[in-house]
Amino acid sequence: MATLTENGQLVDALRIALSQTEGLDSTPAILRRVLDEDAWRDRIEHRTGEAYTFQTFEEFAEAMPLDGLGMRVGDIQAILKVRDEHDLLRRLDEACKGKPGPKSVDNIHRTKRPSGTERSRALARLHRERRDLYDQVLAGELSANAAAIEAGFRKPTASVPIDSARHAVEALLRRFDRDELQEALDQTPLRDGSER
């Protein structure tokens, strides 16, 4: 376990990496260590000897230097998304939630939660419910979408051109045979709501 001064040096390395364009490539590795060692939570700033304690990573990130990083969590998330560091994004989200306790629960969400069909939402759910598929996505063996479909979280979809009925039907015939399409048409009400 690192000392509080070593935590301070690690946080300083992260702050420098985030502030320099050439340091952005090393940001994920440094951030991983900062999270692994909880260096952001308790540390001594090695230049001033001042001690810092934070309950959530968000508080730490947004505090001005030397207290914190002086940047929004969303900016750190953007760096990680560009580098496909989705496991690190999940861990960062957990650190932003802080330690559980009576004061950590409110009805205000300060961090953007993944929504819709975003890859990060699929990865978060796979991590919780289907760790085997989550590991395959991280290993590059499956896309997040394919894993979500396999897990039953999503239904498979396809693009269908709508510039003409003929083009739409041709696209649907690549997925279904004529009898299936005809049966679906026969069971579908007309636009005015009447039966066929």
C-alpha cells in the first residue's frame, strides 16, 4: 500500500498527464493506478505537505489544483472514450459515486449516466449480469452490441431504406422470406386502422 505522499506524487503525475497533449496517451495507465490505490481519496501534496481527503472522485477532479485536478469528470470520460477504455470508464463512474453512506444518497445525478444504445450502457449491464460476455468484448472477440444481443438485452436491428416501398421490401427480403413478410402484412392493420 502506498504512503499518502506517494499518493500525492501519483495524483501529480495524473494532473500533468491530463494537462499536456503528449501526456494523454499515458493518462489511462496513470488513472488506473490512481483508482487501484485510491490515491485520489487520501493524499499528502508532496510540494506543500498539505493533506487532502475526498469522498467522491468528482469532488477531487473538479477541485482546483493543487487540491484536485481542476477539470470536469466529463472531460476525463471523453479522453477514455476516445481510447476505448470502457472498463476504466466503469471504474471511474464507481469512484464518482463515492463511499456508500447516509449522505451519499440524493435524487440529483451529478454525473452523466449512459443511456440508450450507447456502448458504455451495454458494457455496464454486461459487467453486472453477464461477465463472460463482458470479458469477450474487452478482449475484442465480440462487439458490445453483439454481446448485448446474445445476452438478450437488445433485439437485433437492421437499416431499411425508406425512399421507396420496393427498396424497403428488398432490404426486408434479405432478412425474411416472402411467406414471412406476407404473413406479417396480412396481420398488420392498414394505416387508417381498418383490417385487411
